[in-house]
Amino acid sequence: MKLTIEVNGEPRTLDSSPWKRLLDVLRDDLRLTGTKEGCGEGECGACTVVLDGEAVNSCLVAIGQCDGRSVTTVEGLATGGVLHAVQRALVACGGAQCGICTPGIAVCAAHVVDRGLITGADDATARVRIRELLAGNICRCTGYQLIVDAVIAAARETSGLP
Amino acid sequence: MTAYLRPRDLDEALAARAAHPDWMVLAGGTDLMVNANHRPVPVGMIDLWRLHAIGFVRVADETIAIGAGTTWHDVERHPAIRERLAPLAAAAREIGALQIQARATLGGNVGTSSPVGDSLPVLLALDAELEVASVRGHRRVPYHAWCTGYRTTQLATDELIVCAHVPVPGPTTRTAWRKIGTRRAQSISKVMGAAAITLDGDVVTSARVALGAVAERPIRIAAVEAAVRGQPLAAAADAARAAMRAAIQPIDDVRSTASYRRQVAENLVARFFSVS
């Protein structure tokens, strides 16, 4: 089927089977290979993108469902050559090791920071909240501590989290 | 190539369903798209994602109607559901994680009807009723009669799930929800359950107790419900535990063992009745 999707702010037209996964369209057809495939089952979050304002696993979305919708991938997080606050914080805090989960974590974390979903009157409460919000993103290297450090730093910088 | 239809309203959706009973009906796709590249390619897809006609939450005094297309994200954040159907909001928060909750729907959980569908024991405990529709008309099915076996339901091949009508528990009914898995997020439950316990003072006048992951479908535990009726709450936990022993026949599988599930299910049900 013919379809049009807005990807990182630009309209893209495609001719694809509607059953094809959004993940495969992004990587194979649009060559946006920042989005990774981990499990293909919606368990690991490596393929997280933002679809119509929600963080979703792109391995679980059929491309037919994306006609007329908008997608933001990790390639779309930076604006005007400036990394998103979450990306800068991941670099500054060392919140990445092998890197496979990192694009999904960056997209999900940027989403929850931008939406102001990280709440908590104190550091410990905010960290628990971040771990819940990022629970769908599995990392097998870091132990998460430095990732949580980065997300809380980004939230403090952009949304006035205490 | 797979055909694709995105109906604009319920009539279009029902006409498509009647015309193409072999097409996949999907909304968020969080079950149906798992390992999609290793599954048989569907003949066609009827895409109900964000179909307005099934995307509502209607709050009345005694019942809350939740459209089949409502996501768990929507359920968890809805103020009336959080306040008046607390175990459903609690279950919603433990289904998958953020990415799954943004796409997975109540109708998907009910339609897939997995024995480990986390919301399903809640619908049993709250005595929900489903509304389904076809070009032939609408009908209602009590949820306790919905599941007919392992991942099979009463849904006919021309029907779609419209909504769940969930009675709001009264002031003398306390409710509970608990899920046990390897971790809170993402992991599929080893055992989960829900209860609605109606009290007169501290005497249990009636109870609905439901468990998932202990049988081929989500089940009410009639033996427990009978054992606690008329008991003071202080004695009900022990009565529930005793009645649990012969009530379920869980299995060994990759996620847990029958003996662990049996022990945890007993503890979980007893805790529903513990005085707090």
C-alpha cells in the first residue's frame, strides 16, 4: 500500500506491505539505522521510537498503522546540530557501554523528560520513578545506575526537577 | 500482499469484520506483532487503533464503561478508574512497561484471552460484563462466561469487542490486586489475582476471588468464595487458604513450577483477606 509518514519532521512516502514492521521500514527502507532490534518481541525496548507522541516499540507496530502519523527516531532527537539534554547527559555521565540499548533509552528518556513525567519531591523518589518509566528498556551492561544519573540530570536541567 | 483497512466508525468496522472473518483484527499490536517476521503473513488487517467508537471511558454512578480501544496508559491515568476501579488501574500499571502500556488495549487483553492476561482476573473479580457487536446487533456477555478454554472466547467470527461495563464496588466492598513475576515490569506473571470482598462490619458477606496463570484460562475460585462467606474477616484468611489447597491445578512451565504457583497462589489469596 502507498503511505505517507512524517519521520523526524519530514514527510516520507512509501509503497510497502502494511504488515511490515515500522522497525524494518526505518532501518531498511529509510536507512535510519540508529533504531536497533534487540528481541523483536516488545521485551527489550531497543527499538523504541515516538509515534504520535507516545514511546512505543517499533517492532510491534505494523507500517500500515503509521499512514498519516508522525515518528521520531533517535536521529530526530537533536535539533539544529545540538544534542537533546538527555543525549548530552548520557555522554557526560557515561550512561552507555556497548551501545545497543542506548538509542532506545535516549528516545524513551527524552520522551519522559520532555513530557514532564519524572516527578518526585526528592532524589530517591525521582530515581524510583525513572526506573519505572524506563523499565521497558533493558540494558545488560551498565547496571542502570549511570543511566538513571543521566536522566535525572537531564530532568533537572530541562524541567526544573528539584 | 496483505490487505489493510482502517475503519472510520463502528459500522464500517463491523461491515469489514463480517465481510472478512479471516482478517486479523488488531489495535496496538503488542500481542499480534510479537515476532511478526516469523509469523504467517495475515491475509488482511482490520486496524482498530484509535477507532473513536471504542476509545471512550463513560463514567456513571454504578458502572464505568471502558471502550475496547482504551490503552492501559489511558486506564492507569483516568481519575475515575484510579479512584473507583483501583485494582484495574493497578493492573494497568504492571502490564508490560511504558511502551506496551501506550499501545496495548483492554480489548486486546480480553480478545487474546491469554491465561496470563493481567487485567482478566480483575474483570472477573469486579464482575464485569462485555459488550460485543456485529452487523447483527449488540449483545452483552458476563465476563465470567466469556473464556471458553485456552485462548478461546465466546466472540463470534463476525463480532468485535466494543467495551467492558465494570460495576463500581460499593463502599462496603474492598478490592485487591497482586501480581507475582520475576520483576514488576515486562515479565509475564507467574501468578496474579484480584478480589472483591464485601463486608458487613467485619463479616464477609460475599467475595469474588480470581486468579490468572494457574489454569488454561483466568478463573474464579468458587471454593474460596464459598469458604469465606459468613466468616469474620479474622478467620477468613485461614478459611481461604484451606479452601485453596484443592482448588487449583497449576502447571510447570518455563516461567515457574506447579508447586511454586500453588504456594504463592495460597499466600496471595490468604493475603487478600488479611486484616489491614
